[in-house]
Amino acid sequence: MRINGKTALVTGGTDGIGLEVAKQLKERGAIVAVCGRDAGRLASARDAGFQAIEADLSTKAGCDRLIEELSGVPLDILVNNAGMGGPSDLLGDFDLDRTDRAIFLNLNAPMHLIAAFLPALRERPEAAIVNVTSGLALAPRAGGPVYCATKAGLRSFTQVLRHQLRNTRITVTEALPPVVETRMTEQNPHRKMPAPDCAAAIIKAIETGQAEANIGATKLLRAVSEISPALARRIMIRY
């Protein structure tokens, strides 16, 4: 896909991976809308030339607000990037309210947005849907059962979506990042990929029409999981 002149929406595009994806799309000539919840980061995004929409995608009302704001926009690229992580301990303080918000944001929201924007995407000469999952969709991490479950669910949804859209002009890409240096991973002591590098891999996947973008260390995890899924799970479950 040639990005120049395309119109894109990047959810969670005021911070982290999403912000870097939005910047690199804009650098290539795209018109980019982003959404988020923090007023300061939204203001910074507007100053940088993005259409910035306040929307809490951990709720249906937030999804509906975003959909209404972009009603009638000739959307070419939808990047479902917004996500919510954090530890959760089933034997300790398991916050069910936070769990419900995380499930909606990580899994339900992409489905809501895809369903809403699919008619517009199908009208375009070429279009792309990018769902950002995680290397943890291949093998879960012990400390993040909810996050891992939602990313595995989004991975399955993306695979079926790609199959159902195989005879359309829409390319469906799954991006599987490793641990990336963002606010969400500040407490993670392991080596992290710089967010601009991760975003560059996602942009390349859009430009080349990749079905899957296994980014950074996820490439190795994917190779191990194909040889021995049990070994991949044993490796990741320790972290």
C-alpha cells in the first residue's frame, strides 16, 4: 500500500507505540486521526497536526463517541493499537472491574470499530486493518493472564477476519510486538524494544501488505512456538 494521501485512524495514538505509528504515517503523507483519554496528550497531538479525539475505548460509550466523530470519513487505514496491561494475581487482589475494562479495551473495542468502519473501508480502492496483538498471544506470561488472554483472543479474531475479507480490497495485518519501551512497561525489568523501531516494523507491514508482522524478539518466540509450543510456553510463563 502507498500510504501517501491515505486517511488513517490509530487508537491509543497519543502515547507509546500508537503515537510513533501515527507520526510515521503522517511523515509518509497520511492524514491521521488519533484517540486517547489524557487531555494533555490529546492537546500535544493536536499541536503536532493530528485530529485528536477524546474517547475511552474501555467502554461502549467511548467506542460510540469515536465512531460518531469519524462518521462519513473516507477511512483507508484502521490501526487497533489501544491496549491495557498490568499484572493480575488470581490468588491475590484480582480487580474484576479493571479486568472488565481491559477485556473491553483490548478485545471488544477492536471488534466494535471494525464492525463500524468496515463499510467505509470496503469502499476504498485499497485499505488496511491492523490489529496490534503481542508476542504474548503466542505464549502467555505468568503475571499477566488477562492481557495475554485478550491478545490471544484478538489474534484468533484477526485470523478469521483475514479469511472472511480475503476476496475484498482490505488487507488484514496482525502486528505482534515484543516488550516495547512505553509507559505501560515501565515496571518491566527486561530488555525492551524502542517504540519508534516497533512502529517502523508496523509501517513496513502496512506498506508491504504482510499478514503477520512478528517484530523483534517475537520472531524468535514464533520460531520456537512452531517447533515446540510447550517449550515456548515454559519460556514465557516464567516472566
